[in-house]
Amino acid sequence: MSDETGSETDVVRVQSVDRAITILEILAREGEAGVTDVATELGVHKSTAFRLIATMQARGLVEQADDQRKYRIGLSLVRIAGTSAARSDLVQLARPMCKRLAAETGETINLAVLVDSTALYVDQIAGESTLQPHNWVGQRIPLHATSNGKVLLAHLPSEEVDELVPHLERHGPRTVTRRATLHRQLAQVRELGYALAVDELEQGLTALAAPIRDAHGEVVAAASVSGSTHRMDAGTVTATIEPLLRAARDASLALGWTDTEDDDPLTPRRPAHES
């Protein structure tokens, strides 16, 4: 009788994936390697190694070196690694400001970045007012129906906004479903320095968000304060704007952004409450 329990606990390994990872490890170690070298280390025929490398090359994970007979790590993998490292740095650098903001407001603080056509939550700090907060980390949310999403959209060209959000689907009772209204709100976000969403993602949820910039002044993330619409009434929203903007500014400074007093994109122009 076979030991079914043992087999169930074994890690399932897909041979082609395992070999592809080994190829990446070889290239990382050697810098460059030819098909023969890879085949020898994998213990496979040259034709098998070539097919694996060709598939990886088609996805940009490896590329031909100056010596056409050898291969090296591709730009796609470099971009993936760079993006992961950048997000890790962002979370670590912004977390102290997010913790301070959670303590000041008592509400949930989320950090989001633009990924494809969604906002991806990469960090969350729960405030004392949220007894059992929903864990948003790792989840993707619609750009047009959230304060974080609107901040990320507001600093993109109009044409790119329309490409990222081709359909304005309704998620909550006050979701923006008209394109002209969305673009008008994004212009307001740029003017005010923050975005407000009330009952747009879901009934009873209010959130404010502000941009976080990198050393080049580019918006790389959005930080938000969210809570129940009942708690976050007009007065609470107004009182939350200043600490939110201060936290976003401090996080931007930590990322190398230079605060310019004459044209501070994080300074609110006037309070606003979206309808």
C-alpha cells in the first residue's frame, strides 16, 4: 500500500517551472551562460534546454548577451524585481507616518499603488475605532470608485485614465458612472491635493486619500483614511484632511521628494465634500 499521507504532504513540483527557476539561478550566478552549459547543469538534452530558454526569452525573463551564443537575465525580470523592491521600500518608509495617522484619526489607514487597471493595497494600519477591520492588503480595488484610486488616476493624462477605466461600473450607491463627472472630480483632486469618496465602493464607507510622491515628484502611491460614513461625517472629514496631507507629505519626503513652498502639490486649496 502506498503512503498516501506522505505523498499529500510532499511539495508538488512542476518540472518545467523548476527547471526555469534553475536557469535563472544559473544566469544570476554566472552572469551569462550558453545552452550547452545550462543543459549540462540541468542534466537535460540541449534541445530541452533551448526550448526552455526560448520560452523564457519570449517573456523577457532572459535575453541574448552580446555574445549571441549566451544568455543573461532579461529586462522583464529586472523590472519585476525592481518593482517588488520599490514597493517594499515604500511600505517600510511610509509605515511610521501611517501608524501616526492611524493614532491621530482612530481610523484604518491604507497604502495603495497602481497596478494594471486597479489600485493594489500594499499595507494597512488599523486605528482604535476599527474593532475588526477588513484586511485589504493584497486586494485590488476599482480606480474610479475609491479615494485611493482617484488620487492615482488624477495625476495621469486623460487618455490614459480612459484606457485604464474603460467602463465605469457601479459598486456603491454613489459610484461615479459618468465619464465627464469622473474627469471633473480628478481635476478637483489635483486642485485640492486629496480625494474624497463617500458610499462609492460600498454603502457606509467613507475614505479620503492623498498622493505620495517619489524623488522625481511622480505619484507612486496613495495613502487613505477610511471608516464608516456614520463616524466620518462632514466635520470629521474636514478635521482629517490636515493630518492626512501631513502624513502623505512626510512619506513623500522620506522617498526623496523635495517640498517646494511655492508649489506644494500636497497642500489643500479648500475643503470639499463630493456629492
